[in-house]
Amino acid sequence: MLKASHLRKDFTAVRAVDDVSFEVKRGAIFGLLGRNGAGKTTTIRMVLNILKPDAGTVTFDGLPFSERTRNLVGYVPEERGLYRKSTLLDTILYFARLRGMSGALARSEALRWLDRFSLRPYAQRKVEELSKGNQQKVQFIIAIIHNPQLVVLDEPFSGLDPVNQILLNDIFLELKQQNKAIIFSTHQMDQAERLSDALCLIDRGKVVLNGLLRDVKKQYGKNSIHLEYAGDGTFLRLLNGIKNVMVSENSAELHMEDGANPQTILSQIVGKLEIRKFEVHEPSLHSIFLHAVGEQELMA
Amino acid sequence: MNKTLVVAQWEYVEKVRSKAFLIGLFLTPMIIVAMGVLPGLLADKENETTKVIGIVDATGELAQPLARRMERYTLSNGQPNYLTRFVAVGTTINLPAAIRDADSMVERGELDGYILLDLRGRKDTTVEYRSKTAGDIRLVNRLGEHVRNILSERRLIARGIDPSILDDLRVPIELRTVKIAAGEQEETDFVKTFFSAYIFIMAMFFLIFTSGQLLVRSVLEEKSNRIVEVLVSSCTPKELMFGKVLGLSAMGLTQMAFWALIALAVLGKVGSTAFPPVEQILLMVVFFILGYLFYSAIFIAFGSPVTTEQEAQQLNGYLVLFVILPVALVLPVMQHPDADWVKVLTFIPLLTPTFMALRIPVQMPSTGEILGAIALLIAATYLMMIAAGRIFRVAILATGKRPSLAEIWSWVREG
């Protein structure tokens, strides 16, 4: 549905986005990953035609961005705010009409969504009188009220309270069922791993990884060991056949060297720690991320 | 509905509904009325008390008749307006000592002031009124008038002429100025012309400032809470900009219309004959709209890169200068609507609307000049709007440090 090809954007002295290409399909959740400042927001702005790319194109169903397309996208920007002095209902109606909805339809849809998010009693309240969590709900309503075909959310989970995290999860899945396309950016890999069907990892403006989540993971193979234990795990770094180790309190993520045997690794640990869990699995997105970005760092 | 109109409607309705707007709507006329009426009331109050006037007369002849005439004035409650007190009268008085005495009496509050009449050894006549405050113009005029009359009468008597002839000689005249315009004569009153032009300019700049400031504010708010990103993903920056200008202008006009109604209701009975001819009004409206749009573009161009409230206030300070300049030139232009320098300055877009508004009621400029000025202003407004639009498009997404002038210029050039 959405295709970004060879996007490039320069700011004074910085190339923020460099030759970024990806494709987002209907009925799929697409994660745009990267560290802070990697170029995610700039990429999103170019996708939404807020910024003009210095090179490259963005197409919707094969067509360039047009006035019609504007009404088919919904957007939740990273730093979220609303008009503080305006009422909830007025604010929602304004944005709905800016997306081309008629006044009457906008009103009935606004009330439906307010009901759905239990905000109906606040419809005539000023935004500033609402809790932060409720303001976040209003942001979501604004992004989806006009039944968009593509919804773009920039860091949607940052600063979200737990109740709204679940709500947002539900919205994601609902939109997916309705065969809509969803792009969300994040620097939290566990979120991306749970939600996304496909992903694009950007670092310093360049694409590092791109494709379906399962393909990306397959590419890295079953070369990770998840270990839970009691005892002092500092010696784990010195094991043979291990590329790198992430040790946390009472658990560790071990990356094996190519061709290493999990059994020999296990035998090195037995007796030194009280092992509670030993599992060979695909690497987490988090470790893939660190690995991929680490390679970048070496190349740079 | 067109998205420009959606934006305009939003800006209009949200601002008109705000408390600040409602307060301004009623408070401003009250302040104006208070400023206009209170000093008058206070001044009248001042005139409602009897004043004690001292007389120091070194001629010895003027004090008596002057006192008689001054004491004829009465207040509205029947009390005398002035009481006189002879401090020193006679040809033999010690003048410096008399002045010292009188000064100290004023100092002590026994006298409101005193008049010093000393004609010795002089052909011209100098009369001094000395008081703590020099503000009572009516009293000074009355004193001057009577001293002059008394002296004139004395001179007539000295030549053996009946002083009552003086009353016949004083022919009351009223000076009317008549403007000669092709084939017709119309009476003009400089003050009225002045005020109609002045009201035009004040109205235009009032509108520019209220809506311009609100524009800068609303852009600032949308920038700081990042709503602007949602907006420009929904509509084009151009639609957003024109929507704002439209909505906030409508708000300013609502405010002015409301005040005009109040003014009409209050002043309704006072001479409504001062309306200029229709073609003048139409031309003024053309220059009003063009001037307003031109200045709005300037506000957008300089206002949209602003990133903090403090900067917005500073900016307003600078923009006031733009506005003061034409206002400062009001009088000279109206006095010399024909002068070459006026004609030249008329063709600087910043001054065109004001200068034309000043010149049209006083002396209609040539058709060529008017058409030229309109064409110039349209072109300048168009270019300024394009530049403003380009700045706006980049500036609304820029946060953090305020961009330098060089950067802003590069946005305009790159388009």
C-alpha cells in the first residue's frame, strides 16, 4: 500500500535520512526501529508529506501523494499535545473535518469513539481539565476517527500509562483486522517484537535491517541461549564458544559462536551455578538490534 | 468544506468564545470612555470651585475695573467664579516686595494665583499671571481679554472717543475653509478630515495588531505542543496559513463592528453629516484590505519562526515601529498632500495604504497615481505572501533555537 523508495533528507551539516526504502502492506503492522535521533521521525514526516524529501519518492497504492491521500492517513506525532483551552468534542471535530469529514458524520463518529473510550462524560470539558492518560486517548481518536487506510504513530508507547498501552494494543490489532496499514516507530525493541509483522531498522539515517520480523530472526538463526540461575554469573563472559553475553540479575542472554554446541556450553556451567532454566532459541530483537548496530559501529 | 475555511472557522470560533475576547470586547470601550470622559469630568469639577485671584497693579488704574469684570462670572450654583484681592495697587508700590508677598501668599494657598500688571516705561504691555499651576487656560484667557479691553477703552477715552464704539468694532467672524474640487464646492473641516483619515489608520493597525498577535500566539502554541504536525499532515501549510489569517481577521472585524455599534449608539445624535463621498469610501476600503493583507504577511514572515513567548513579545516591539512610522507622518502628509516627497513615499509599500488614506480625503490623487498605487500594493502583497508562506512552511516545524535572518532568507529563496 505504501512504498517509500530511496528517501534522502539533509539538514544543515547532517544527512538525517540516507537512501531509506521500505514497503508497508495492508493488514500489517510495520515497526520503524532505531535509536533516538536515528532518523525515524524525519522518515515519518516525509512519508506523510510534512517534509519534502531531497531525493526519493513515496507512493500510496502506486500513486504519488495527493490531496485525496491526506484524508486517508492518520497521525499521532511523537511529542503529543492538544489545544488546552478547547473542549474535547470541538477538538476532535476540528481534526475530523480537516481530514475531509462532513460535520454531521464527524459528530456521530466523535461521539461513538468517545463512548468507546469512556470519555463521553468529558465531551464538553476543556482538554486541560483532563488527565494525561485521557488526553492520550483523544490523540488516538484524532488519528483514527476518519477511518484512515494508513495510521502512523511516532513513538506511541513512550509515556503511555499501562491501561492505555493495552488500549493501543487493541487498536493496533483491530486496525490490522480491518486490513489497514500501521506504521509505528519505537526504540523499545520488546514492543516492536510483540507487535510488528515487518520492520525496518534505521541507524544514523541508514537502513540496517529490513523485512518481515520472522525473516529477520531466521537470518540470525537459533543461536541464542536464555539462562536463568542463582549464583554469581560473572564468569559467563569467559565461556568457550560464546560470542557475547548480556548478564542481568539472575538471568543471561548468551550468543553462541557459529557452529558452537549448546551442550558443551551447558557442561561448562553445570556445577558453578544453580541452573533454573536453559533454553536455546532465536535471538531477541533487542540483541539483533544491538548486534546490527554494533556492526554498523565497527564499519563506521 | 474547503480546508482553509475549516481552519478559519476554528480560529474564529475558538477565539471569539474565549474569555479574553469577551473581556476585551467590553473592557476596551470602557477604558476608552473612561480616558475620554474622566479628565473632562475632573476638569469640570475644578471649574466648579471659586478661585481667589490676587492683583498686583503698578499702574494703579487697572485693578478696579479688572476686579469688577472678573467678579461678574458666576458658577452654575450661583456662587462667584472668582474673588479678587488687591495685594498691592498704586504707582508708588515697591514692586519686588509686592511680588515677594504675593508669591508667598500663593505658596501658602491664600491665593490661587495673581496677576501682575506693570506697564511702566514700556510701549508693549506685558501681563503676567503667576500661580502654582499654569493649567487653567480659561482663566488666563479671561484675564487677558479683560486687560486688553480695559486698556483699549482707556486709550479711546484718552483720544476723546466713546469707548462703546469698541463693541461695534468687534465683528465676530467664523473662519470656514472651502476645498475646491472640479466643478463643485464642498465645505471641509480640517478636523473632520483629519479624524476620518486617522480613524481609518487606527482601525487598520488595530486590526493588524490584534489579529497579528493572535496569529503569532496560535502558531507558537501549535508549534510547542506539536499539533502543527497533525495539522500539516491534514492540510497544506498554505491552507493553514490563509485559514488563520481569514479566521483571525474575521475576529478582529467582529470586535470592531461591535465597537462601532457602541460608538454609533453613544454618539448617534451628534452630527452624522460628516460622511465622505462613496467613491472615497470604496477607495479607502480597497487600501484598507490591501494594507491589512500586506502587514499580515509581514507578521507571518517574522512571527512564525518565533519559538518562545518572550521572543513573541520582543517581536511585537519591533513590529510596532513599522506601524508608528506612518502614523508619525500623518500631520505633515495631510498638510502637504501635494508635495513631491509625499508622492514618492506613497510608492513605498509599507507606507502606501496610510499615505493614500491620508491623501484621498484631503485632495484626491490623480487616477494614474491611484491605479499605480493599487497595482504596486497588490504586487507587493502577493510577493510578501509568497515569502511568508515559504517561511511559514519551514518555520512551523522548526523548534529549538530561533533561526537566524540568513536562515530565514534561505527558506524564502529555496521556495
